[in-house]
Amino acid sequence: MVISDLNNSREATASVEPMFVERWSSRSFADVPLTDDQTASLFEAAHWAPSSGNKQPWVFVYATDGPDRERLNSVLNEGNARWAPKAAMLVLVFARM
């Protein structure tokens, strides 16, 4: 699925760069699970994300369903608990300090 496949009915009333109108909201989710290849690609890219001092101290904890997902959902604050459980995957990011 491509981000543009999601329902995007926004229209600017003045001239603006298309990236602002076409942006995707992280709170809009399609009911489509991620493939193993998509998951591997996501975490490979995240692994290389820059950090202060270029140490990349990232640790990722994720779940897609089952008891682990329920456990991750349980730590969400009230605002995020309304939309995040609809996502195909929930990821917690930690940094080794």
C-alpha cells in the first residue's frame, strides 16, 4: 500500500507546496498487517537513524498482536490509547545511555 492510497481529501485554499497537503497522518491506519520483509526493512532503517554522538544506541521493542501487543497497549497514555491500538504494529524505542 502506498500512502497516497489512503483517503486524502484535503485541498489547500491558497498556493502551498504539495507536501503539506499530501502529508500523511500517523493516526490514520489501514487494516493491513505488515509483511516480514516490511518489518525487517523498517527496523534496518531505524537501526541506522542518527543520534547524538552518532552512537545509534537504539533498542526497539515491538508487537503486532497477542499478549505482547496487549502489554504494550497497556502502557499508552489516554490520548494515544484511542488511536495507537489500531496500528499494525506498536513500537517502543529506547536508547542505551
